[in-house]
Amino acid sequence: MNEKDMIARYIYEVTKRVPQETQQEISLELQSLIEDMCTEEGISVEEVLQKLGDPAEFAKRYRGDNNYLIGPDYYDNYLWVIKIAFIGIAISAVISAIIQGITDINGSMDTSSWINFFTNFFTNFLAELFATAINGTCSMVGIVTIIFAVLEWKKVKVSIKPESKWTVDELSKNVTPVKSWTPNSLPPIPDKRAVIRRGDSVFSIIFITVFATLLLLVPQLFGAFHYDGNTLKSIACVFNLKEWDRIAPLLVLTLFICLVDEIIKLVTGYYCKPVMYSSIICNSLQLIGAVILLKFLPFWNPDFAGTLQEIAGITQFSDGDILSYWGTEAFNNMLLAFIFIISFLETGEAIYKTRKYS
């Protein structure tokens, strides 16, 4: 590794831990600092970098080190993921509250008395909104905290997003070299093709949060609503609610595993071995969960297709209609095949990009 490449790697390792809007400025300042130290002190680039120390320690020196469950390398990303989760919780709370606010008005949407209707609706809406928000927030904060505590424990490398303002000159003062680190240990700059788009992970985290919250609180939302005029007559849920106490824990656990995978992708930022291993393990566990749900548990509501047929006045479903296979082995096998293909492609992408570009 030549001196130019060594400097580029060191600057990258420092600047990836600062806000994006200041990365260019910090990069130029750090480049100038290294060159000035080489000239003024008459030492090599390797000696300068050795003096500056581990880039991770260099970037976080202004914070100081303490005993912690979630350390400074993870804290900003932890808060960031919590904020993303709050968005998902807020969306699911509003959806749940609206549905409950409508359906709890004696099972009716009779609008003959608009004042009574809206009074009852908003009373139910606010009660459900508060309950959903509290339950969802407590659960999600606990889950995200556990995930980041494990990342801290295992020291999984992440891309940091600190918001505090600092300058290279301030951090270069009174630097104590870290003996266990040398410039030759600098990892290469990730290939652009290995970078994971954070927008995709953010969307996935919000979607999983919303979906899991709604499954726990209002599973009947996933179904067909039968109205007679303005009156809600019945709800045909796609899930077997009679066995929901057995189904829900495993279903939510499967979603939690998916959430772990997305958070690791989000905080790591590019395809590497931790992401590859996470993808292999999480997708394998999700496939096992899907097999148990669809093969060994009464997952689907056996009356769903019949109820729809009765409501719609359909004598018989056509051969190409998916509802004609509802609840059968063929239906579950097709769904499992689809899940397997998606998991295989996702895992294959992680393995390929890690081995080729990491």
C-alpha cells in the first residue's frame, strides 16, 4: 500500500463517521493536516498516521469513553433507527385507531345521528390511538435496544452519523497513539457497487414496524369488510383468529428476525461479512418460520373463501382464481416457493456482492 492510498483510506475511515454535509470540508482539512505534519516534523505518512491513531478513535475523541450499553459508535444510529421506528408506530397507530374507531360503534356505521356517530368515533379513535402508541413504542424501543446492544457487544462495524460540530485541528491536539492500531490495518474504501442504499432499509424498517404492530393489535384488518349500506355486517379475516394465540408469536418473531437483518444493513452501510452472515442466518430462520406457519399451524381462516363466495353470490370460483386453492396444500406450497425464491435471491445478492466487492 503506497502513501497516497494510505492517506485516502485513513481520510475515508474518519470522514464516514461525520455528517455527509461536512465530509468534503473535513477531508480537505485532514489531507492538509497530514501533509503539514509530514513537512514540519520530517516524518513519513505512516508515522503521521500512527501518531494520529485509530481513525475511529480520532473521530470520536471529543466524546470521551464511558461504560455503556450502547456506545458512541452506535448511539447516533440507534437514535436514528428509533426515529424511523416511531414513524412506523405512528402510521400503524393511526390506521388501527381509525379501524377500531369505526368498527367499535356497536358494529355499525349508521350515520342517522352524525353528532353521536362522530362523538363515539373520536372517543374510540383516541382511546385506541393512545393504547397502540404506548404498546408499540415500548415494544419497539425494547427490540431496537436489544439489537444495538448485541451489535455493541459483538463490535460490528458501522457507519456513524454524529451531529456534533468539530474540526480536524481540535481533534489532532494531544493525540495519544493507539499501540494496537497501525496505518497498514486501514480497510480499503468500499466499492460503490457494494454500498447498501439506506432508503431501502429505512422503508423496510417502517413497513415491518407497521405490519407487525397491526398484526398484534388489529389482525382483523387483514380481510374483507361486508357492508349493508352504511352498516358493517361482518369482517372475514384471512387469518385463523381462533388459533391466533399460537400463530401470532411465531409470525411476529419471524418479522423481528427480518427487522434485525434490515437494521444491520442500515447501520453497516455496505455489503461485508457481517451483512452476508446476517442475510444467510436471518433468511434461513425466516424460511423455517414460514414452513412452520404454513405447514404445521392452521394459519389461514378456512372459511374465508367460502364467506367471500357467499357475500359476492359466486356459485363457483374459476380454475385460475387463487381463491379456488384457498387453504389447500397447493396454495401453501406456492406461497412457500415464492418466499424461498425471494430469500434465495436476497441471500445470493449478499454473498455475491460481499465476495466480489467487499
